[in-house]
Amino acid sequence: MTDKIQANLSPSTVERVAGIANSRKTRGIDKMINECLDNLQELKRNCGQEPQQEEGENESE
């Protein structure tokens, strides 16, 4: 069974996605979208955290 999600996208956005998905280089559009979503979720989780200092970095610099 194939799960589908309905989204309220503008016709121009649908055309752009379809154009990208139909090219040889991006037949794996599903994988690309999932990787982007994973990255966005990680950014969202890390958004409220304090930036970590790299080892050897001084605050007084």
C-alpha cells in the first residue's frame, strides 16, 4: 500500500517539483526529500540549545 500526503501547494510549486522529479539525476526525489526533512528536524531540535564551543576556543577572543 502506498501512503500519500495531501498538501496545499500552489500550482507553480507542484510544477517545479514535478520538473525536478522527472529528470534523470533526481529520480530519487523521495530520498532527497526525506534527507531534507531529517536535517530540518535536527535543526529544530538544536535551535534552542546553546552553541557549543570548539575545543581550544576562548571566550575572550
